[in-house]
Amino acid sequence: MSSIGIIANPASGKDIRRLISYATTIDNHEKVNIVKRIVLAAQGLGIKKVYIMPDTFCIGHNIAENLAKEGVLTAEIVILEMAIEANDKDSTNAARLMEELAVDCIVVLGGDGTSRAVAKGITHTPIIPVSTGTNNVYPQMLEGTVVGMAAAATTLLEHPEGCILQDKRIDVYLNGQFVDLALVDVVLTKELYPGAKAIWDYKNLRLMVVAICHPAAIGFSTIAGCLQIIEAKEDKGLLIHFGPGGRRIKAPVAAGVLSEINIEKIESLALGQRVEFEIQAGGMLALDGEREIKVREGDTLGFSVVRKGPYRVSPREIIESAMLQGMYSIKAT
């Protein structure tokens, strides 16, 4: 049976960056509306079953109840049976369950952090990341109907592979052991505690590794993007050392805010190249914008940009492919 999964993070887009910038807010009621449109478009093209992650806002239950009352629900909506921890582990666990259930595509609503959490729970299931977070580089702002059409095409086309790219990721090592990953950037900051997780004092930056970067994005990777553009298809990354003595740039690190940043040195990283540094003073590692890992003086940090990230669907390309293969044509009876 053709099926898709939907992971909608109710906590996305609610971090401290809304207090120090002018970021867009997408509340949970709007997330419900977006997911409704995804479900309706997907079932309209032939999807029979939709698995949805449970959450504290009951997004999936609200959708199933409302669409059933309106008499427009034809697909079966299944809320995953899993414990809820109200943190990023929910997205990771839900993604793992959906892959075990052999869904053909997972739609992810959230920010860079949500996509990263999902990537930690899957190995081969393609995803469509939809932006409902704060500073989003990895997910896109997409209309729910378009997302549902793309998810259906990914599921129902015989050969969708040409519209799916395996992304890069940044593997993070602490004292020689793999500890975590990021999809966009890893930043070493002088701050010693997670706090609100999101970094907002840019004077504390020490170094950064990016897998993708562009000046038209928002977030830390844009610092690198204001120096060099690295696309998702390119087999390389970039290493930035912060500090005086090099270049000084302006970059949109937060919505509506261009900050002045001191760049000491820039290095290109080949795919698979591993770089290591001995930590001179304690700090925190931020993965895709959120402080996660504490490091201490004397620790050794290692980074490697590798093409082992999630398989990501190009919505525009897959919808075009579906059109060329006649998915939208109605057969005469």
C-alpha cells in the first residue's frame, strides 16, 4: 500500500532568536493547516495511508478528526504508537519507526534542527524538508499542496531516483570518537553552557565547518556564504576560523540583522577530509544552530564533510517528472 510519513515539530520556530531578530513565526495552528493540505493533495493523487508523529499539540489527531468531520478524508491516517519526550528525540524515533514501516517518503516540518533529528533516525527513506523553523538553510518554504503532490510523486513514480539527492553531512568527533552530525554547519563557541541552545552573541564564535553555504540564506552558514558559495551537489565543505587579522564582513546571521564578523582564515575541505583541533579553552559545539556538545580544554575535536546525509527530494523536479509521466492526466472511462 502506498504510504507517506509526516513529522511536524510543534516546537520549531520558538527559540530565542525571535527575541533578538525579526524572524517569521509559524504557530501550531498554521502547522495543522499545512499538514491538512499535504494530506489532501497526497490522497488526491493516490496515497492510501499517512503515518503522523504524535506530539504534545496533537497535530495528527486534530487533522484526522477535522478532515473526517468535513467529509474529505479518504486516506487512512495512522498516529504512530510511541512515547513522547517533547524534544528532538521524538523526531528521530518517529523517523526510525516510519522507515521500519517502509513508508516511501517522509515530509518533515520544522527547521534545520528538526531535519537533523530526522536524519539521525533513517538510512534510505527520502525526505521532503519544509521550513517552519527560525533560521532555515536545509528545509524550504513550500506550500502544503505542493509538498503533498511531491510526496505522492516520490511514492508512486516507478523511477523517482533522478529527483532525489543524497546530501552531505558533517561528522563530528570528540577525542577520536564519533559523537554527532550536522546537515549544514557546526560552530565552536566560547560559551560554556547550552542555555537557550541557539547562539545569539556572535563575538563568541571560534571556528565553523559548513557543508553548504550561500549568501541568500539566513544563519551561521551565511557567514561562509558571504565568502564563497558551496552547493549541495558539490563534493566539498569549508572551514572558517574567526578572529582578527583577516577579513571583516557583514552577514545575515539572523532575520533582519546583518552582523559584522571578523574572519581570521578560510580553508577548503575536500569530501571525506578529516581535520582535527586541540581545544585550548572550554566551550560548546552548536550543530545546525543549536548548542549541543560541551568541550573542555585539552579535548580533540574532529570534523569531516561526507556524503552520508539523508536522501532529499527536489519537489519541483519530481512534480515536473510526474507531469511528464502523465500522473495528472485523467483517463477516459
